[in-house]
Amino acid sequence: MTVPKNQPSPRALAWRRRGAAFTAGWREFAKQRAGLVGLGLLAVIVLLAILAPVITDREGLDVTKATGDRMESPSWEFLLGTDRPGRSVLLLTLWSARISLTVGFVATLLSVAIGTIIGILAAHYGRWVSAGLMRITDFFLVLPSLVLAIALSTVLERGIGTIILAIGLTSWPSAARLVRAQTLTIEARPYIERARALGGGHFHVISKHVLPAVLPLVFVNTTLAVGSAIVAESTLSFLGLGDPDPMRPSWGSMLRSAWLDSAIIAGAWWYLLPPGIAIGIVVLAFTMCGRALESVLNPRLREG
Amino acid sequence: MPLLELRDLSVRYRNRGVEAVRGVNLTLDAGETLGLAGESGCGKSTLAMSVLRLLPPNADISGEILLDGEDVTTMKWGRLRAVRWTSAAIVFQGAMHALNPVQRVRDQIAEPIELHSKTEYSASALRKRVHELLAQVELPAEKGDSYPHELSGGQKQRVMIAMALACEPRLVIADEPTTALDVIVQAQVLALMSDLVAEKDIGLVMISHDLAVLASTCERLAVMYQGSLVEEGLSAEVITNPQHTHTQTLAAAFPTVGDPGSRYAPATSTTLPDAVPAPGDELLRTSDLHVTFRTRGVTHAVAGVDLSVRRGEIVALVGQSGSGKTTLARTILGLQEPTSGQVTYDGKPVPRSTRGLKAYRRQVQLVLQDPTSALNPRHSVYESIAEGLRIHKVPGDEREHVAAALDAAELRPPQEFMPLLPHQLSGGQRQRVVIAGALALEPKLLVADEPVASLDASVRGEILALLLRLRANLGLAALVITHDLGLAWNIADRVAVMYQGELVEVGPVDEVLNDPKHDYTRSLLAALPTTQPKETDLASG
């Protein structure tokens, strides 16, 4: 057998095929207006959060250097008014996005990673491995996650890291169950048997057959989970378990200080609404994106 | 007036473009039986479903479907509902999936009666009617209380037939009613259907890809090919003197066991090896092999099997489903641990350690029943074949190995097939890819589990011929697991008949199939549907 030299290598072909699959997937995604709107919103928010140090001055977060008055109503100088120490609420909301999004993304990655690994291992090895891992999953599933997160944040040092850990460690069980179910259906396919008969070991079966088939599902799950992680972060921060440093605000801690400063009684709606609406918009955007992705990857959900 | 008349019927699926059914004309009178034959995708199921307008909404029907003189295509929704099941009923394909798993079969049989019957049935009258129906399909009344999973395949098929008869329809359409069944059960179901037709004077349209099955139950045969009706006539004539080339292929695909002309000669358009090479020394042996499962009671799946395969020999392992033949194959491959006894390969016991098994699996390769599910849909042909090479880190140029394997499996030119994904291939090509994937590791023995059971009749012969050529050219030994005695007759040197976990008869094919010693082998042979028309009494198992 001679091989023509001009023929692309199978690896290149595989990548080209993936590229084509991605384009086709994108086209399907683009057909869904809600998904596009969600993606657009996210792009704008993430961009603003990343560019916050460029377009604004971090010094404005320092309470000692605050230029505004106490709870000033919106004006041309402060578009969304000021908080109690006199800082711009717009500036706070913008910088909070950085913390909220970071916690949301990292905590979700952590939880999905734990969930995926446990789910795949449980389904692949079966028997006592599965029994053991699933009992651990059940344990975390029945624990009230908020209580566990509060307990964790009180035991560990307060800060972003702790919050990420608390959210990540409490939200993985549903991902694990989902991945396990999907892995079980993949493992029942005859091509897994064929791979075994070819001599493939556990690592081969998992990395070549199971993981690529499970990943799309994991991806959708991640997108949908970021929203709830952001809500969880806000909840914990609102309860006073977040980062105490006023230079690192999050939407949750903004709500907390608005509440502590009796913003409602003072009639300072501009203090309370921006972080709340920001949380709502981000969660909605992630959900719209996630649903659109889901229907791209699972054609059965498509209408018509 | 004929019971069913199709006038220039065409069906087109909007998303596919090609017409699934093209201008078919057919008539059927009450008390008549018509067999509809054809390969998968020829439009025979579409045709059947169109009679009751059960097609998906994206199907466009043109032409007329006259059921008792009334056109189904123009019926109002209410009238159509009334006609469904009372005038015509369908026995769906795959009884395993067409029954509701969480309802007792009694309730499922009663369902159409409750929905359609004009007279109100009281609870006890309904119960009595269900018992009558169960009796008609030769099931005891107690079976009505079972759930589908508690019934065997044949019993489920009977329940399906009882359901179809529930409203005393004048026309019954049976879509592949026996495909998933064993020969013996198949013979029973076919006999039952012929009896019912004769007794109740109903019209029967039976759909199958197996001409022998149709010929043994139906008076007339119609053959479909790519949506058109290519041949129609009396069964005996169509079978013995097929006119259209496609009918000839179908008729030749299933050999008559005992016919010397088809010994070592599966129906194929390619050349077969001239001589049958003499087998060499013993390659694989199982001695007193037992495999026992302990889930829900004790099942002796394999109960003391002694079987040997010599170099370059094709051995057929024949038995009905549940006889333990697949478990035996899995044990030979080391995918299932034996409870006792051992498998020896090349004089040495097969290792149980992970590393030892890996080396062993280079020598012995598996070919699975359904090539569609045996290939990862995300992997290209190249990747599927290279998988084994990568696992074993076979030295040399990977691309050349893959090309050689594709060439050996007769997928030529190899370069064209490499980048394709499984869904771009036909069923036969997919099975060749699976075989090529096994050949890439240059094994000595191929274990093939029902290698052609899910393939079309015309492809069947090609794959079997490929196995014969591989044996002749590469000296490959094969253990072919099958329920199909015709396959054993076509390619095997020796046949081993398995029944309830034990080998009841082992010997050269000519000897065992021409002169069976064991009762079970005899009943298997007797249950084979013959291409003789139905006047000769159908053997029932």
C-alpha cells in the first residue's frame, strides 16, 4: 500500500470534521433568538467586567476616598446614585460583576468536574465502586446545601476561595447523577464491548468513548449551573459569609450592605435594585444560552 | 369488492426528497394472504402504515387506498378513528417494544375493545372476551395477568396478534411478525397466523425480508424494490421462477439446508475460493466450561461445554436465543469469567490478568451482531480501525495498516472509506468496517456473533463469502454464532448445536444437518420455513 503524500492526515481530517460540526452547531444555535440574546448579554457583561480596570478607577471603591454624599440619588455625576459611604453604585455594580462571575464560573467548574469524575467512575466500574460513590453522592444530595455551605464558610477563612469551595462542594451531586445516567447508556452500547474485545482497558474506554459522548451534556449542564452558582454566591454574601474587604464587592455583598444600611427605609431604591437586576439578568442570560445549547446538542428537544 | 385496494399509491417524506413508495397497485380479497417482501428501506413498512394513515406528519400520500371501497386518504378524522382497528389492525414490528411494560397484557388487549366496540361491554364480559382472544392465540387465560417482561418473545408476539384481533378486523397487517423470534417459535407463530386467516376469513398482509417465511404462509407474494412493486404472483411461482433480478437475489439469499449447491457457496456475485483448505492443529479449546449467573436465582448459562476450533476452520455454534451461545462467546474472549473449567488457546490457558488478556485479544477478535451499534458514531472509519492498532501500539505506519485492513475486508479503494463516518455507510459496509477493525490486528481467530443477522438478504451472502475468502487467504479460523442453520450450511466446516447451555450435538456440517442425531437438532431443522408453498403441511415445533 502506498500512501499518496498529498492526502491530509487522519488527525487533520478529524479536526476538520470537528470544525464542520461546530459550524453546523453554531448555525443551529443562531436560529434560536433567545439563545442569541442570552449570548449577547453575556458577552457584554463579561466584557464590561474584564475591562472594568481600564474604563473605571478602582480608587472609587475606597470608602475613605469616596467623593459622593451619603445615599445620593441618581444624577449626572453618579448615574445610579451613591451608597452610604458615598461611593458610586454604578462603579460598585461593575466591579461586583468581576467577583460574582469569577465565583460563578470557578465554582461551577469545580462542581461539574467533581460531578463528572464521580459520575463516570461510578457508572464505569459499577458494583461496589458505584455503590460507594453513589452513597456519598446521596449524602451530599440530602444535606441542605445552604447549611453545609454556611458551616464550611464559618470553619474556613472568609474569602472568595472559601465561597467557591463551599458552592463547588455542595452542588456537584446532581451533575454526578446526570453524568452517571448518561455514562450507563453509553456503556451499554456494543461499541464499548468491541473496544474491550480489541484489548482496550478502562482508561481507553473512558477517554476515547465515554468522555467524548458525555462532554456535550456536561457542557450544557455547566452553562445552566453557572446561573445557580451566582445566585448561591449572592445568597452566601448576603448572609455575611462573603469576602469582608469593601474593595472586593460582589452583588450579594452589595445587597447585604443595602439591607444593613436600611436603603429601603431611606427610599434609596438605586442602592438595592442594580445588584438585584444584575443577578437576574446574568442568570437569565446563562439559562437562555444553556437552553439553546441543549436543543442544539439534543435534537429531540427541537420543535417541529 | 376487494377488501383492500391500493391505486397508484405514492408516499414521499418531505425531509428526504425521494419517494418511499412509488405508484404501487395492489388488491387483496377477504380470506386471502399476501406476502410483501423487500429489503430494509424498500418502503414496505411505509406502505403498511399508510393503509391506516399511521405515517408521520411529514409524509405526503398520493393515490388511493380503498379499504372496503372507502378511501382512507380522504377520510375525516372521526371516521378514520373508527376504521382503525375495527376494519384493519396491525401487528407491529418488534413485540418487545410495542407493548406497554407497566400494564398487564390483559388490559392492553382490552384497550382497543373499550375504545372501539359499539356495544358496551360489562367488566365481566370484557374479561371473557379477552380470555377468548388469548385462547385464539393459544395462550392460557392466566397469562393475561402477566406483564410483558414476564413473557417470552413468542408469547409477546401472540399477545400482539390477540390485540390485533380484538375488534374482529377484516384485514390484519403483520409487519415482520417473526423477525426477532427463534426458528421454532417462528414456526409456531406462522402456523397460528395461517390458522386464524383460514378460520375467520380475514385478509392478511404479511411483511418480511425473508421469502421463505412469506412463502410458507402466504398464497401470493409481492416483492418491493426501492419503493416500487417489481414482482407479484403466486408464492410458488415467485419462489421457483423469479423474474426480476432483485427477487432472484432475495430467493437465493436463504439457502435450503441440504442442498449441495449452496454448500460453501453463499449467494454472492463475487468469486468464491475454489478449494476448502484442510484445517490445521487445534487452536482453541474449552474444557468443561461452566458459567453460572446468580442474579435472581441461579442460571446455568453455559453448563459444561467442550468445544474446539482448529486453525483455519469455521465452526458454527447454533442455538436459539437464551441457549447460552453469546455467553460462551464472551467467555472465550475473556469478557466473562468462567465459573469453572477453562479456555485454552494454542495449548496454553487463557490468562485472566489484565495484561495477559490484552495480549490474548490480539489473537482472538470479535465481530458483533449489529454493525450500526458496534461502531462509535463519532469515530470515522479510520479511527475505528486504528483503535485496536493504537491500543496494542502496533509498530509500523498506522495508515498503511489501516489501508491493508480495509483492503482485506474488501472496502476498496481504502482511501475513500477512511474519512467516512458510520452513518454514511450501508449496513454491509459497516459490517466490513467492523471486520476490518478486527483484521487490523492480524488475529488467528474471529469470533462472530450473528454477523449477518441484522443485514439485508443481498448483503448477507457477500459478508459470508468474505469470511470464506479470509479463511482461504489468511488462514483465519472463525467461530460463528448463529440461530440460522442456513448460515452454517453455507460456510461452516463443523457445527455445534447448543441447547440450554449444553452442546447437544457436534460434528461436520453435512453429517449433523443431513442426519441429525439429537431430537433438538431435528426439531430445529423441522421448524425451518420452507420455500415450498403452504399446501405441504407446515411443521410445528
